[in-house]
Amino acid sequence: MKLEAKLPLILAPLSLVPAVLVGTLAWREASPLDGDAALALLAVALSGGVAVAAVTFLLLRTLLTRRLRALQQAAGELGRGNALVPLDVQSRDELGDLAQSLRTMGHHLRQSSEQSHYLAYHDSLTKLPNRLMFGEYLKRALAHAKRGGRTLALLFVDLDDFKHINDTLGHAAGDQVLIEFSQRLLHCLRADDYVGRPDPASEEGDSIARLGGDEFTILLPDIEDAFRAATVAERVIAATVPPFWYGDQELHIGASIGITLYPSDGVQAETLIKNADMAMYHAKAKGKNTYQYYREDMNVAAVRRLSLETALRRALEREEFEVYFQPELDLASGRIVTVEALIRWRHPEDGLVLPGQFITVAEETGLIVPIGQWVLTTACRQAAAWRDAGLAGLAVAVNVSGVQFMRQELPELVEEALREAHLAPTALEIEVTQAALMRVEHSVVRQLPALKELGVAIAMDGFETGYSSLGYLRRFPIDKLKIDRSFVAGVTTEAGDAAICSAILAIAKSMGLTVTAEGVEEPAQLEFLRERGCRLIQGNLVSPAVPASAIPALVQNGRR
Ligand code: C2E
Ligand code: MG
């Protein structure tokens, strides 16, 4: 029977005690009185006793049984393994002590369940996630990649000749190498400052696991560029170059790495693991200490890409880049008002290389940052030199990649370049491609107003109406639209292109934006654009991009 139910049974006889006492006294007082009065007094005394008993019952119920019930519930939950049960009993008596003990038990239970969870999901030697955790993480990452239409890379890393260390120096030496190697692996990902890399601290970040023995996996759950996996693989291989030490024994090991990609190589976790494993064996067969993609065409492309990256770095060091300039003609005044800076690479063997051949790789490798900075300062200095030579009012337009917005504080760089060249901000225009604006919107949104405040003009490059919403035109502080060459090419032959160009010119007019039509090659195109109110034209009809030295002559007789 519950304590609460027992209480009335205990309290009923107890309630009689004060009642009998009061009754006896009342009887003695009332005996000289008549019988009715004596009975009345007795009744009052008894009901007083019952009231006292009822109050005591309620008090006991509030003070005792409610707390007992909470403790009973907490003990039951703890027994079922639930360590997070809330227990609101704080009194300074035995029940309070009991509650405290239950809380301590809960705390210990929580700690030990966390510990057993950690042990189940981590490798005890290297403290890296183990095969179980890797499997779960891979499945989750695949689901995310599927939903977001992303590319995922899985790298399978196997140490070369690790068995030899274990066999000759014993397992303690092998363990030490594995611990040191796992630290170096973590460093490889942390050092990865590639653009667009997910936050390493986030759930969705890159991750490393030890599957067992000398096998490790690296998961890159969201890569914009499949070659980034090769960059990480190279970094891992480079990380094995410094010797490992066991006591004063110097050890050298290498790593063979297999790379597979979702979705191009497979969509199931099992398939991807198998592919990466196979690719790793190819790497071993290629002579070890190297990486291989699962697909052969990726290997060919990766080699080509790597050599281009190396050549670009060298080109930067050896100052092989040049800036050409292409005029923009103001149709109203017939004057060249702006010249666009366009990078060229004077390759020692291949001659003049156009940016289409290398800008993408420069962006993917981050090299666009120093390259873009060099173009900016060179263009500003050139504009100042033209001004000093008497070409007043000529502005330079500099193309800026979305990657630069993500990696740098462009307003600061622009301000510094202007100051260094003693150039007025009105003589500089920054061109941002529409595609970059859409992709890296956040960093651009933050920086464009600051750029604008400096007084430089902002142009949206490669403008087309394909992006579903034009609402962003209002959100960005843009001065100018540059109509993409592909539309201008068809204005006199394709009804669709003519309609699009007319629409862009109408939108720009209503929003008070200047328009430059790019890639104008024929007089008929120029006339079409002039009739629809296009203010500026750029293209081979006026002049192709030329070295800086050719600009003064063009400006002086620029009128058409
Ligand atoms: P863009 O900014 O749209 O530049 C215009 C491109 O069209 C230039 O190509 C120019 O030479 C070409 N062009 C101009 N008029 C005509 C024409 O009438 N006919 C034809 N067929 N082409 C014409 P270029 O110099 O090869 O540059 C290609 C792209 O590379 C540029 O497109 C720009 O997006 C990028 N780029 C160039 N220099 C830089 C730079 O310093 N930084 C960055 N981030 N990107 C740059
Ligand atoms: Mg441009």
C-alpha cells in the first residue's frame, strides 16, 4: 500500500489524541452543565482534532510524499540507464542527501556512457575515428552530397613498407609511427586553406579515420574541384618526407593513396570504399609513395593540372605575366574613356598565353590571389602614368575573381593600390563577374559597399539574364553592366540575342546603370546597340587588347 494511502490510517487514530484530551477537559468543565451543552463541547473538541489531523496530512503530503515520488522516479530512470533525469529535490535532510547521491550516480553514468561511446567510435591508439564512425560519417556525407548536388572525394591512404618497421623494430615502434603519422595527417587538412573548404570544426568538415593497421581514410565531403583531392594527397605524401623517430632510430616511410569521387565513380558507400582501395593498389603498383585516381582519365588530367600549377608559380616568380589593355569607346562622345586590364602570360616556349588557359587553375589553386594583386597594382600604376603623360580622364578596369573576394579584404587592397600609385579612385573600375557574384554572394555583399565608398566604380561582367532573379541588381551597388560577348555576337543574326540585348539595355536604363557591350566586331552590331541606347562598346571593332604602349595612340584617335 502506498505511503499516501497509509497516512489517513495513521492520522485517524492520532487525531483522536487531541480530541480525547480536549474532550476530557471539556467534560470536566461541562459536567456541572446540562447534558446538551456537555455534548456540544465534546463535538467541538472532536472536530478540532479531525481538522488538526487533516492539516497534518496535507503538510506531510506536500513535504514528504511528493519528494519521495520524485526520488523513486529518478531511481527508476537511472536503473533504465537514463543518466539525464532531472531531479528537483534540494532539501537539507535525508531526502536531500539521497537526491544528491542519485545525481552523482547520474553524473558517473553519463561519464561512463560517453566513454564507452568514444571507445566504440575511436581508435584507441591514434584517437582518430575508427571504421565504425567512418562508415556512419560516409553515409551521412553521401546523403548530404546527394541533396546538395556536391562532389565528394574519398582518399584511401596506406603506409608503404610499414610491416617492415613492425617486423624489424617491434610493435612499439610501429605504434609510434602510426601516432605520429595520424598527427601529420590532421595537420595536412588543417593547413588546407583552399577556397570553399568547409569549416573543419563543423560536422560536415573533412575528416580522417584509421580503419585499422596502417590504413587511413580521408573524406572530403564537399569539393568544388575534383583535383583538390590530389592536392590533399600530395600534401599527405609530403608529410611523410621528414623522418620519423623511434628513440634515436631514424625511420623513413611513404604513403600510397587511392582517390575515388562521388558521384562520378560511384554513389554507394561500399562501391566508393572498394574503388579507393583499388586505386590505392594502383598507386602501390606505380612504385609506391604516390596517388592514383580511380579513373585513369582523372590521373592524366591531374598530371597536366599539376604541371600547369607549378608553371604558374614559376611564372609569378619570374615575372612572366603582362597586362594588356582593351579600350571601351563612349558612343556619345566618340572617346575612349576606359581601358580594361587583361592579363597575358608570356610563356618562354609557348609564347603569349591567354587567360582562358590558366585563370581557372589559378583560381582553384588560390594563385589568383597574388596574380590578381599584381594586376591591380600594375593597372593602377599604368593609369597614373597615362594621367601624367596627359591622357586625362582615362580609367582602368580591373577584373577581380570571386576567389579574391573570399580570401582577401579587397577594399583594403584597392585602397592601398590607389594610394601607392597616387591614383584617384574615379580612375579605377572593378569588374566582378555575374557568376562569381552569385557563387560567393556573402563575401561580395559584405565588401562591395566598402569598395563603392572608396569611390571606385563597380561593373558586373559577363552580364546575361539567365540567372533566375534580377532582384540582386538592386541589392548590389553596381554602376555598370557589361553585356556578355555571346549575346552581342548574335544581335544582328539571332532574334533571341537581339531581344536579350534590348531587354538588358531597357533594364539598365530604368535602373540608371551604364552598359558596355562586349565583343563588338561588326559595324552592324555597333549600329544595333547605338540605336537601343548602349553607351559604351568594347571589342575588336574598336581594338583588341593591346600592350600599354599602344594605348596613347588609340586614345588620341579613338573617335569612330
Ligand atoms: P572578360 O573580362 O569578359 O574580358 C573580355 C574578353 O573578351 C577578353 O578575353 C578579350 O580579349 C575578349 N574580347 C574582347 N573583344 C573581343 C572581340 O571582339 N572578339 C573576341 N572574340 N573576343 C574579344 P581575354 O583577354 O582572353 O580574357 C578572358 C577572360 O579572362 C576575361 O573575360 C576575364 O574574365 C578573365 N581575365 C582576364 N584578365 C584577368 C585578370 O587580371 N584577373 C581575372 N580575375 N580575370 C581576368
Ligand atoms: Mg572583364
